[in-house]
Amino acid sequence: MQFKSELEGVCLKFLANLSIRNKVAGIILATTLLSLGTGFTLVILNNLRLFEQDLLRTTELIAKATGSYNAINLAFEEKEEAEISLAQLKEFKYIYGAYLYDTSGALFASFQRSDAYRAPVSVPDDLSEIRDGYVHFSTPVIFEDERYGTIYVRGTAEALAERQGQHLLIMAGLMTVLVIVSVILAYFLQGFVSKPILHLASKTQHISAENDYSIRVEKPGNDEIGILYDGFNDMLAQIQRRQEELERSNRDLDQFAYVASHDLKAPLRAISTLAGWIEEDLEDSLSDESRQQMRLLRSRVARMDALIEGVLRYSRVGRMETGEELVDVGGLIRELVELQALPDGFSVVIAPNLPVFRTKRLRLGQVFSNLINNAVKYHDRLEGQITVWSEQQHEFYEFIVEDDGPGIAPEHHERIFVMFQTLQPRDEVESTGLGLALVKKLVEEEGGTIVLESDIGKGARFRFTWPMQSLKDSAAYYSSA
């Protein structure tokens, strides 16, 4: 039963993967063949029946004519004349034997081509059948409403079989020719349905690859496919309008973000500078408490600056295009570790054979950088180990970043990916609360997912998936398939 289900699944998948050209041609061909097959079958069966009836009717005419001619011989018991009369049937090559019986049922005269067959002891009056390769026919001998006996004629049905075989051969040849013509016509006619749809699919693929929504398609006619073309053009027009509105909105947002960040950062820099000057001018008169307050002031200014920068980076994810290139993930992580200059007590173990594939290097690097930095920042000891490896899952790579830190309670697993959320007070660990939110957004923008596996005292393991090819390339692949 399971094998049957799997076989059905394979067949359905095979049919689903056929091109629309082959599907339409297959439907036309299947319908044509079914009609032809049904028609030919009915014609063949009818002709075979007619051939049998024709043989029986011919045998019947021979038997009745011979019987009528021999009625006088039966009446006057002219056996020799009857034998001579029956012997004339040898001119009919398919007749193997003819037998005359008198009114008492006794054999009166007979004709046989071979002695291998014996005359039947008795025969019915109304025998008419084809059986075991022979035709059998018997009828009463009647003259002027008086019965004189019975005649039985037996012949071979080889001629019938030969005639039927020739007929089947002719019909098979004709069927073959019609099937060939049907195949040619099916692939010719399918173009009226498949070509407009394939053209639309080609335009869709081009639009998806080039993001050019100004393209319009010319509909081939006013049928349902024409309605589909009209709907497609209307959809493109709406998408084009919304894209233009989105681009205008993004430009306004970028301009606002630039101005806002500049206007916000300028006072922060001034505050930081003024705090430094105040410390220098009052260095000898400041108390320890005042020095601590000044350091706290500068840290708050640095946090606000980092927060503004983090919000800007978060808002630009998905709107800033980054090019794709061939990325050696192991080499990328080693570069990030060198740039981050981790504390002496920390090490990053990079598994061998990490994938090398085309992707957006900057975005993937941001994800690894934030996860590694997060593992160091929230570690509960001055030394620790971070391990990175990967697994392959269908069309995605799954990357795992694991640390041996304090771990995170299950009830906080969703919270840590929310903007501005931190599990420790910011006075203890300086953080904007945007790192993991940015990681989640970067991963999801690429079509992947990220989950956390952790518990108190057991470290943290972040698993995120990353497509083996970009979403644009995937769309192009599936539309062409």
C-alpha cells in the first residue's frame, strides 16, 4: 500500500513538472487517442461480427440450395445421385463435409474431404454457429411443404480468421497513421494555448530578474488568456505605481534619517567634547564621585550615538542593495575575528569544510559579527569558546554559532530578538538592544530563519538558515523549470 502511494506521488510529481506545452499536447493527444481507440474498437468488433454473419449466411445458402436439390433424391431414395450432388460442394474450398439424413435421422448420403472426421450420428434441425474453428449449419430438407430429411454442412473458418487478421492489420496500420497525425496536430494545436502562456511566463521571469515593471504585454486575443494578459498588465501598472511611491518614500526616509542622525549626533559630540574639556579644566578639583559622573555622562553619550547608528542600520536593511560574490564562509569568519580583536581569554573554533558559495558577503558577515560579538559581550567569565559549523538542508545552509556562556532561559528566547530588549541592565553591559534584532531582520530578508537553543547554565546555540542562492536567482530558476 505504501509502495502504491509512493508510486502515485512520483507519477503526480512527474506530471506536475512537465512543461505546459507537453501538458496541453498530452491532453489533446489523450483525448484524440481515446476517441480514435473507442471508434476503431467499435468498428473492428462490428466488422468481425459482420464477417461471421457473412460466412454463416453463405453456408446457409449453400446448405438450403443443396437440400432443395436433393429433396427428390431423398423422396425416391436415389442415394448415388445424392452422393454425386453432394460431391459438387468440393468446389467450395472451405466446405469440409456435407451430410444428408432421412426423416428417421439415419445418414443417407455424405461428402467428406478427409476421413479424419466422422459424420455425426444425429444433428439438430436449426444448427447455425461457428465453433472450434469450424462453421456448422443444418436445416430441414423441405419440398412443397413436405419434409424429406435434414442436411448438415460443415466448413472450416480459416478463411474467416484470415479475413479477420487482414482486417485487423489494415485497421492497425490506419490507426498508426492516425496516431502519428494526431501527435503532429496535438503539438501544432497546443501552441494556440501554450505559446501565449509561455510568453507570459518569459516576461514574468524577465520582470522578476530585472525589476522592470514598466514592461507591458500585448494580448493575443479576447479569450480567457487575453483576460489574463489584461489582468497581468493591470497588476504591473499597480506594482509600478507602488514601487515609485515606495522609492519616493525611501528617498524621503533616507534623507530624514541622514538629517536626523546628523542633527542628533552633532549635539552628542559637542556634549562629549565639553565633558572632556570640563574634566581637563577641573582635573585637580574634581572629586572621585564627580569623575565617576563624568565617565557615566560620556558612556551615556556613547550609548546614544551607538543607538542612533544601530537604528539607522536596522532601517536600511532590505533597502540597501549589496552585490553578490563568491564567499568562503570559513575565511569570512576568520577575518571578522581578526577585526573584532576578541579579548585574550576567548577563542573561536571554526569547523572545517564550511561552504563556499555566491551570496551577499556584507549581510552574512554582519550576522556572524553580531552573533560572535554578542557571545563575548554577555559571557559570564573572562574566557570562553565560540564554535561555528554548518549543515546542509535542502536549498539552505544552516549555520550554528554556539558559546559556553551563562545561557538564556527559555522564556526569554523570543524577547531577545525584539528591538531595544536586553536581559541585563545597560549599566552592567553596554548595549543598544539592536544586535539580535538586526540579525533576525538580515536573516529573514534573505528568506531564512533563526532560532535559539539555550537554557540557564548551558550556553547558547543560535541556528540560522541562509539560502544557497539568492531569492532572485531562486525565482528565476523556478519560473524556468
